[in-house]
Amino acid sequence: MPLQGRRILLIIAGGIAAYKSLDLIRRLRERGAAVRVVMTAAAQRFVTPLAAASLSGDQVYTDLFSLTEESEMGHLRLAAEADLVVVAPATADLLAKMAAGLADDLASTILLAADKPILIAPAMNTRMWLHAATIANLALLERRGVERIGPNAGPLAEHESGPGRMAEPLEIVAAVEQCLGGGALSGRRAIVTSGPTHEPLDPVRYIANRSSGKQGHAIAAALARLGAETVLVSGPTSEPDPPGVRVLHVETAREMLAACEKALPADIAVCAAAVADWRAEAAPQKLKKKNGPPPTLKLVENPDILATLSKPGNRRPRLVVGFAAETEKLIEHAQAKRAKKGCDWIIANDVSAPAGTFGGDANTVHVIDEAGVEDWPPLSKREVAARLATRIARFLAQKAAE
Ligand code: CTP
């Protein structure tokens, strides 16, 4: 059974789609999952805790202040004992609470305290779904690594139609299986670099670049979702730490290299960071303006992390993947970079300003390996990450079978 031994904490919020969540409990259990249910007060107006308890075969949790539950720190324990938290239906109200970090009932408190992956299945009226507040809340939650399935378009309550219908139980089950990854990379170790590096000129100034870290962070999250024990070595970014990933925060290229080497051995290394190629000899005190010409920066080359990790030897990860950030002759430059650095795959992407790759949410990439060039369609950075993680899992499985 695909979900044998997996533990799902299902939070049912108050919407008419709650009736489908009863079927979801049954479908998850059919696949071997243990399902624990939390219901909000509004959910209990649509379906009864008794129905959910009968289907889950367990007590249903409803009250943050129930003494028996809280004596065991119920809200902390419930998430701690789950592999995945599923919110279905996720109403506009609960999404807003999650985005704002509110914790005024059992469901929202669990969601704030949970350190487990979270999957939401939104369900609401089309106008609520398309409201700027919901769009902003969702974007924020996705940036924090929350996974989403649906909603679908179709007939809604109150004779309306449009996007807002909760995904069907079997679609949610498929998303659960994907989130739990079936462990395609379980037992594997991965190192991912992400973000820019900052190279100090003096105690207050530094050289940097426009990398946001979105792509590298998404890759770390995607590898972790497939079960890889993942270390993310991140330069300074405003991206939140992805769930289920050990994050080492660094500033300079040399710190990034040291952190990567410390994280070895690994099966997989993905170098998505935009590492500064040069550093200056940092002045110990703030450089002062003096009468005369401005100071000249003397730059020295930084270590190349990707090339270092790609060096043959018994500590070389089985698969080393680099990125090629180019503004012209994309494929040609990327192929040359792959050969020069000695990595297995290189992901070429156009970082010229019109492409909007740096800082944006979308990416159009070309995966180059020894077999040739694979052109991927324009995708969100999360989708690029998910596809890459799946390609990596497939490659390692093939190698293991050889
Ligand atoms: N990289 C690295 N360490 C460096 C420079 C780059 O690990 N000191 C890695 C990047 O993480 C990326 C790949 O090398 O995976 C290519 O980076 P890119 O910036 O495209 O190329 P550069 O090596 O910097 O070459 P150039 O600036 O000439 O394009």
C-alpha cells in the first residue's frame, strides 16, 4: 500500500466541501495511512466529529482548551506525530490566518506550530478565490513552502461556477503521495547552494549580485520532499528556510565552500548559488573618502564551489548539477561551462533582464547532460525544482540498478 505507515494530520475547516473530506479520510486509510482529524468549529456545522471519528477510527480533535488534550500539549503533539499536515478544505479564512500567523483555535495553532510539510486543498467561492487578499496570502504561503492542490473550476454552491471547488479526494490523495514522495530519494544525501554571496569591501560595504535564492531554495525543498536528507547552504537572501531542510547560512564564497565541504559526503550536489567570482581584500575599517581619486578595487578570484565538488575522488557526489546563468549564447556557453567545471548536468538559464529570471518566479531552463540538451517549457521555479528532483531520483535509481 503506497501510504503504509504514513501519518496524516487532516485539518477540516468550515466549508461545504467538508463533506468530501470524509471520503478523503476513507481513501487515505485504504492506502494504508493513519489519519488523525482536527475540525474547526465551522467545520462541525457541515459534518459531525462523529462521522470523522468513525471513518478515521480515532478521536477527533476540536478544542484547543480541552484539558485532557492540552495536558499532553495536544497542539504540539498532533503535528509532531504526523508526517504531513493536510488542510482540506482550506477556506479563505484559514488561509488568511495561516498567512498572518494567527493562532486562535486548535487548527490555526497547529498550523503555526507545525514543523512538518503542509498541503492545502483550497475551497471557496470564486470571488473569494480571486480576491487580492487571497492571492497575496497564497503567494506568501507558497513562498514559505506550503504545498497546494486545486482548487478546480466547476459548479459551486449558490448556483455559481468558476475556480474554487476543492480538488476531488483522489486528487488530494495523489498530492499527498507526491508530498510524501514515496521516498524516491530516501536514504540519499543532498547538498544545495542557493542565493548570492556577499564579498566585503570593508565592514559596511560588499559586492553582491541580483540572485534571490528562489530557485535554489525550491530545489532544496523538492529534494527533501522526495525524502533526501538535504543541506541547503544559503547566501544572504530573504527566502524563508524551507521545511524539512537543514540550512547553513553563509555570506562569502569561501564560507559557502567550507560549509559544502563540511556537509560531504553526499550523493547529490546542486549548485544553484550565484557565487561572486571575485572578492576584494576587505579593509579592516570603513574606507573613508579622501581628497583625491576614488580607491581602486583589487580583486582576487574566489574558489569555484561547483568545480571543487566536481573534482574526481571518493568524496565526489554521485551526481553534481550546476547552473549556467547566461545573457547570450545560452546553450553554447552552458556546454562549455559543463565541460570546464566537470559537473554531470548543467541547467542553462537566461538571466538577461528581459527574461526576468533573477528575482522572478518563473524560469525557462535547458538541461544539458552527456546525452544532449533537454528544453523545458516555461515553468514556475517550484515546478522546475520538482521536475529536477524527479529527474535526479530517476537517474540515481537507474544507476543503482546498473
Ligand atoms: N559557481 C560556483 N562557484 C563559483 C562560481 C560559480 O560554484 N565561484 C557555480 C554556480 O553555482 C553555477 C555554476 O558555477 O552552478 C556557473 O555559475 P555562473 O555564474 O553561470 O558561471 P561562472 O562560473 O561565474 O562563469 P561566468 O561568470 O564567466 O559566466
